[in-house]
Amino acid sequence: MAEAARSGESARGAAPAPGRGLVGRRVRVPKSAELVAGALRRQIVRGELDVGEALPSESVLMEQFGVSRPTLREAFRVLESESLITVRRGVHGGARVSAPDPEVAARYAGLILEFRQTPVGDVFGASAIIEPACVRALAQKPQADVVARLREAVDEEKAALGDPDALVAAQDRFHGLLVELTGNQTLILLAGMLRYIVDRANAAHVAAEGADPEHTAQARKGHRAHVRLVNLIEAGKAEEAAKLWHRHITAADDVVNAAGPKTLLELID
């Protein structure tokens, strides 16, 4: 790695060596900081470095990778921007490993969607595709422990019926739980990115309309839909459960957006 980092520092800006298939093409040589960041990134995501563990001192890493202090610090900035490390400055400072944060991915996805002028309703529409499929999977093979966790979640909602903020938070957790209980890590990540935006849209709606009696009625109606869904999952009625959930999310989209559309940037900023 040290040799690779040194070669990266020396080869930057050099013309590509001639060879078959490379005529007329530019070959980008990675910067040394990118090579160092890549090596540390791999160790973090593979679990070779534990969350909370302190990285070796700068002098040790500089020697290990054969790079200068500015190059190492540039690598740290890359990893810090990815929330893979936290860096404390000063005499007793240093870099420590952080767990990859799905919220960082969700915020970046939100920025891309905003750049593409995507309305908030588009995100609800994606949830209306993903979540009913998860509901169907849970209902096709209902398991007692799954049903028990869902019932605990609706009980939390019931306890929060008098508090609009607490209720919307509990209902958002229920939506997330439906995906989590599938055990599919890819779906959990993708749906979590959507929920990051949807949850903030719901919270913004509650902040604007929470005291309105109509909002209270809608929130209680949503709770009843959650209770009915758990009953359908327990009974193994997969198609009925999926259709109910699609209608529920679509109705929520209509209610939230009717309160005054928010841009994605406003929600994630």
C-alpha cells in the first residue's frame, strides 16, 4: 500500500503508457489520499476495525502508507465526509471509527432527488410499491414472533393517541418495522432512505396541522389501519393485507401533501 500511495503521488499528471486499447484515452491515476482512504474504508466496512476504535497515530499511518501529513489528512477528510470516522483536533485528538450511517446515504439520495426536481409524492409512491410487497411476504408465512412485535408497535401507537408528535413517531416506526421484519438488508436500507424523507414530511405535517381536529381523526384512522393490518398478517391474508397497505400509504400521501407541499431540500436540510 505504501508503494501504491507513493506511486500515486509521483504519477499524478503523467501521460498514460502506450499500449493496446489505450491509444487516445486518458488513464486517471488515483490520488494518494484516495488510495489511503480506500484502504482504511475497506478495513472499516469489513469489520477489521471496530466501531469506536482509535486509528493509529498520524505518524504511524504516515509511515505505514508512505505518505505526507497533508495527504493523510486529506484521506481523513474523505472518510469523515462519509461518516466512517470522526476526527477530534488537538493534543488529545485523533481519528476514531464510526459505523456507516444510513442517514448520510438518505440525505445524499434526497439531494439527488431534489436536483431532479422530484416531488415529495414521488417518494410516497415508491414506499407504496416497496412496503406492500414486504407486507405480502410477512403474511404469506406469518410467524408468531413477527406478529408479537407488530402488536407491540401498535400498542405504542395506542398509548400515544393523545400526543400528535409521539403518535406520528410511533406510526413511522411501525412502517419501518414492516420492512425490517422481512430480514432483507437491501430492502431495509432502501426503504430506510425513503422513510428518512417520509418521516420528515409527516413531522412537518403534524407541526402545521397537529392541532386540527381533522388531523386527529386522520391519525386515529391510520392507527386503526395498522391494527387491521396486523390482524390480516396474522391470518395469512397476504393479498388483502398488501392492498390495504397500498391504499393506506396512498391516502397518507394525499393528506400530507394537501397540507402544503414541501420540497425535498426543505425536509432534509
